[in-house]
Amino acid sequence: MKLFLKILLPFLVLALGVSAAWWLIHTTPMPQRRPKPVKPPVVRVVKAKQSDYRYWVTAQGTVRPRTETALVPQVSGQVVKVSPSLAAGGFFEKGDLLLEIDPTDYRLALTKSEATVATAASQLSKIEAEANVAQKEWKSLGNGTKPSALVLKKPQLADAQATLASAKASLEQARLDLSRTQIRAPFAGRVRSESVDVGQYVNKGSQLASIYAVDYAEVRLPLSDEELAFVDLPLSYRGGLEKGSHPLVILTADFAGKTFTWQGTVVRTEGEIDLKTRMVVLVAQVKDPYGDADGPDAPPLASGMFVRARIQGRLAKDVFVLPRSVLMPPDKVVLVSQENRLKRRKVQVLRVEENDIVIGSGLANGDVVCTTMPKVVVEDMLVSVVGREKKATPLGKAPHKGKKGRKAAKGEGQAR
């Protein structure tokens, strides 16, 4: 009997435990489920405001001189003098003596030509006197016939006149050659390179140096077809006609760890479209690139310097300029209604810039545009607007922090 109880007791305890557990599970009241509150996504907004906007187109290029030429002698001889300015990087003014060739041979040639002219003039005077005598003698004979040209020495007179004219031409050539022994600067400029020194014998037509003018600097600025729509270009037509304006150009370059600015204008477009890039090349011009008008610390706009350019474009009237973040590609924005609900709107995008977009139509003044999009945008989605407390509280314009630009030259206009 005791053995039977020992075997049965564990099963009884187990059965009682299972029964108690079942009773507890089925008699305990179930807790009520409460829905988890859904917090609407937070967005930032900006108010749309219509205004006029000046387009600015960006490009880049390398500075080059407007005028560049090779220094070439027109006579041969030994170099007897070289100006200190005739060195790489040297400056000179118009008319400065850059180089002198030994003039001795050319002075002697001038003297010889002067003597030849004197001899020819004397010979001509002699022939003229003889011709006058021959004519008087023929009249004194009283034949009544007309004398021949040979009797009047007309062939000899013509020959003497031609000899004098040739001698005078040789004299003029001798004077010209003598003056050409002094090579003077054709313009105010700077030396790019030189390959001549005192004592060197130079031949007529050999290149001695490469020089360029410093009155203007030019920059070639290639623009794509898309960018051309925003710039009023100076276009030339057959017959000398020119249409368009000369837009302002702001050039910036980095030099010695600092950024410097120059102002110029677009003066022309090049004669053809680039066959490889299919771009139109504008030519911007800057006056007096080596002047110190910008201060002693400003570097010159030197030839070969790489610059970034901002070209003043057309003025767009009655457009909306908004942060670029409002755009849902390709042509939609998201509005926030007074009930804090999202509404998609299709707009006309005129231009997409680095920080902003320009919208032509599709918006109205006072429309509230979302600048920070939720991960998923659903029509009529409820959102929470930063800075907006309740429906009755009017929206203020959200601050837009664009990329801070450097101050450019005066007259830049509404640069963004």
C-alpha cells in the first residue's frame, strides 16, 4: 500500500498543478489593447513669393592675352644692344627700344644711295639741258618739219628720269633698312619668351622673342546649349550687324591661398561650334589685367591663370525662387495645406541651380511648400510643421540658408 502511494503521489501533484494552471489561465481577465499613437512626420516649409530673378551662368577657362606676336627682325646683322626689358616676364611700353642691330653696314648703304641719287639727278639735268639745246638748234634751221624724238633726246631723257626714280627708291629702302636696325615695341606689353643676346648674329625673318599686349586679357568660356538659353549673347551676322548685349562677367581665381575677383564683359562669340564638345565659346575681356587698381595685395590677371566665371544672364520676371530641396523630380513640389496635409503640385521648372530652383508657373503667392520631404509622400498625409502650432496660427516664411557666396565686383546684380 505504501509503495502504491509513493508511485501515485507524484502524478496527483502533477495533475493538481495542471488543473490550477488551467483554471488561472481561463479565469484571469484579458487586458485591453490600446492603439499605439502614430506621430506624424515633421517637415519644414517655405512660403512661395513671386519676384524678378537674374540668371547667372557659370563657366571656367584660362586667361590669355588679346594680342600676341613674334618679334622678328626685318634686316640681318649682329646684335649690339638688348634692352633689360627683353627678358621673360619683362614689361615694356609702346615705342621702347627692345633690340638694336649693328647699323654700320646700313649707314654705308645709305651714303652710297645718296650718292647714286645725286649722280642720277646730275645726269638728268645734263640730258634736259642737251634736249633744250637740240630743240633750239632744230628751230634755227627753219626746215618747218617736225623733229624726231631721237633728235630731241627724249629716249635719253626718259632713261635719266627712270634712273633717278630708281636711285630715289634705293635711297628710301636704305633709310628704311637703317631704321629697322632698331626694333621697337609695337604696343605696351610683356615678354613671354626670348632667344637673343648681345653679339648674336640674327637673320632677317628669324624669331627672336614672343611678346603680348597687356591692355586687355581674354578668357574663352565654353557654354552648353542648355546654358545658352539663359544668356543674351552678342551674335554677329553677315554685313557687320550685331545682335544681343555684352553681359557682365565676374571672374574669380585662387592665388597664394586667397580668392580674388575681376570684372569683365563678354565681347563676342567664336566663329563656330566646337566639333567635339558641341559647345559655343564666349570670349570675355578684362581691361588692364596688370594694373594695380584692385590694391597692392591683388595679383594681376596673368596669362595662363585658371579662372571661374559667372556670366550675367537674362532677367526672369514674376517667377518663384525656392530651395532646391522642394523639387520632386522631374517637375513636382509638395504643398502643405492649412490642415497640415500634403498635396502634390505639378509646376513649370525653368532652371535648376546649385542651391535653388526657378519656377515659372504652377504656384501662387503664399503657397506653403515643403522643403524637407518625408521618406514616403502620400497624398493627404498628415504632417507636423516646424514652427506651426495650430491651424489658426499663420505660417511664417522658413529661413533658407543657401551657400554663402563671395562679394563680387560692384554691379553684379541679384547674384544667387
